[in-house]
Amino acid sequence: MRGDASLTRGASAAGATPAALGAAGWRAGTGASTSNAGELVARNFPQLPSAPASSAWHIGATSAAAAGRALPGQLPTHVRCFSVSRGCAADAAAGSGGDGGGGGDKRMSLGEALNTLVDAAIEKVEAGDMGEAVSLLKEGLNTFEPVFPNSPELGELHNQTALLLLFQNKGEEAAYHAGVSLETTKRHFGATGILTGHRLLRLGVAKFVQGKMSEAAGLLREAYGIFGGGDSSASPSAPPSPAAASADPGSRAEAGFYLDLVALAHCRDAGGVNALTPSLRANLRALKEAYGLESMILSLALAQHSRLTHGGLEQADLAVGEALMQQHIGLLTDLVGPDAEDVAVARYKLATYYYANDMLHDAAAAVKQAATSLRAHYPEEHDMLVLCRHRLGMICAAQGDHRSATQLLTASRQHFLEAQGAAAGAAGAPGPAEAAGEGQGHNMLAKEADIGLAMARCRAVGGRSAAQQAEALESLRKEVESLARAIGEGHMLVQGASRYYTALSKMAR
């Protein structure tokens, strides 16, 4: 898999397979929970009081779209861990009141132990086991907090645990760890320090993931102010210095991006969505410049935009849904280029949305554009290109081109049934747990192909005997009901199929 395609697999991994894209329509994961990728932004817990201020640690790992390929670590330009310089060590010791925070030997021992713990967590993330990596960090917290209850390093460990939990879409648990980290940092470094801004930002993101938009907005605005992006609600009489603010443009861009997402979550019309696009794109570009394309921070931010987009497709009117999808495609294009696989996948989702809403001309144009880009990455027999031909077949069936529809959908149906059988065999043998889900997804795609073939038959018998038309319509009705039982009546593809069934019924009458 190409390096530039790995970014949004972490962000919307459910969109990474044809089974998920097809029968599940455009739906992607609501978070980044299936990603294995990223960087924990603090690699090196300093061992000595003289450790340089630039010490930082990261995790490079594999993504769901690039399994087996280690992502290069992206070292942030700022420090998110606590650098235990002489001044910081003294500050921490004073804050601890003597309870495990100040002894030099203890501090060295803690740093060594945390480095060993982080190395073990890195191995788990690289092996694709994000859950085990989180468990290791939690075990470290449980082990060391009773001994070093006021240590700023453990506050950083809470921060990194929160980051991984956000990638598992565990907002509530992430918010707990982010909150502990914030309080610890405030005790040692004050309410307006850059490190405190980092903790405010992480807690704000956790609240956003929880859907607590008001709380998220307050925390994010405070962090944004600390990073020099605007007025800070925390101690306005002591604003951050311009030098400190300009030293961390990545965090300022991250806070700004999530503030844009909070505003986006409240948009009720396409104009409001489009008005936010310039700021979203500028902030995302700044994140890429600060952390690199394969940064966990960047991937998580894009995942949250994807979550809002897909939520909007479920709930909003057509114009808002279209604006959100176009906006997401624009963000992806800025990051990885117009011909990247991820942009093509997003265009396929847009084509599916158009198809389900009877915008067939736009749907055909979008899916053809997606297929053109995908041919640069895959041979014609690849699942993704079969999926594009399947969607084009459904569009042809809805348009009345029953010959093209029959040809395209007969082939895609056969492909999906064969893939379903292969996945069923894999599910019955020791192997990945995803195999059963893949088989179910292929089955749903085959069911949708049955609907398209039934629509084509309705078109083919048009103008013939009433009995033939009634028989074809009854067959279509049964296929629509079958898909509804499989994926739910409220699913976009079921609603689209029902719309086309109703239109064909009226034509027959």
C-alpha cells in the first residue's frame, strides 16, 4: 500500500474494505478505533536532571491499510513530555511535598522504568495490538502512582494513555486520564504554561469525542489562547509570551481545527459548512507541516471530521450532506493529493450518497472519477474496482439502462458471492476475527446486486403484459425487504432502493 494512503485508514478504517464501503454504504467508523497507527508524543522520559529540553518520545506503528509496514516516527517540533531539567525537577519536588517526587535516585529509577514500559507499549502498537498497549500503560500507572503520587512524568503517562484511548474511540475513559494529567500539570507548571495548554487540548478533544460540545469548546478555547491563537480564559492578566506561543504552531492548529469541528457540529445548512472550509483546511495543513503526514495527531483529527461527516449524511438534509462530503474530499486532497486512494474512496462514498438520493448523473460522474484514480493503484480485478463497477451498475439500473446494469451487476454479484464463501471458510478456521464481518459485508453487497438486477428486470419488461410487470415488481419488493432485514430499514441504501421501487411502481401503474 502506498504511504500516502495510510493516513485515513487510521481515520476511517471501516471504509478500507469493499465490504464495508458497499453494503454499509458510505459508513465509516465513528472514530479511529481500528487504527494501529501513530505516534505517542513523548518517547523519552529523561533519566537525569540535566536531560535536554528537547527530549521526546513517539511510537511508529502499522496502520490498518498498511499492515506489516512500520510507519516512520514523526518527532513533534515541541516537547509534550515533562523535561526534567534542574528547574523542573526542583519544581516537581516542591510540589510533591516529599512524597516520592524529589529524590534523585527515585527520579532516575522512575525514568528508567517508564522508558522500559514505553518500549513495551511501542512493540504492542507496532504489532497491531492497541488494546494491549493501553493495558501496559495502565499497568504502569497502577504500579507507579502509589510510589510517585505527585510526579509530573506520571501526568504525562496519563496524557499518552488518553491519546491511545481516543484512537479506540473511548472518549469517557480518555477524558478521565486527560483530566488527571491536566490537574497534575497545573500543580507543577501553572494554569497558563504551554504544557498545561497541551493537557487542556487533549481533554478538549476527549470531550469532543464524547459529544460534550460545550465543555469541549471551553477547554479548546483556553488551550488556543495559551498557544497564541486568541484570548485565553485562564488568567488573562498573564498571557503566554509571543515566543512561547510561536514555538508550538502544531498545537495551535490542532486546537483551532477542533474548534472548527465544534462549529461544524452545529451547522444546519450548506452555507455554514462551506464557510468553515478555509479555516479547516488551513489548520489541517498546519498540522501536517508540524507533525508529518503519518502523525497520530493528524490522523485522529481527520477521523473526527470523518465522524461528523458521516453523522451528517445520516441526519442532515441532502445539501448539508453533500457539502460535508465535498469538504472532507477537499481536506484529503490537501493532504495526499487528488489522485490518492483515500480521495478515490471518499469519492466512491459521495457517489453512493448521490445514488441513494436519486442524483444519478452526479453519482455516475463521481464513481467514474473514483475508478479512474483507483486504476493507478490496483488492477481491474481488485475488489475496489469491482465495487465501483457494482455501484455504476446500480446507477444504470436506476436510470433505466437495464442492459448495462445486468452486465455489471451479474459480474459483481458473482464476485461478492465468491468472496463471501472465501471469508466464510476463513472464519471457520483459526485466523483474523474480521473474516466473519467481511463475509457478512460481501453478502450484503450481493443482496444489493439482487436489487439492482430486479430493477433491471422491471425496466426490461416495461410496456409488456401487466402480469410480467407485477411479477418483476414483486421480485424487487422482496429483494428490498431482504436487504432491509440484513442492514436495517433506516439504512441509506435501503431507503434509496425503496425510493426506486416506489418510482417503478408508479411507472407501472
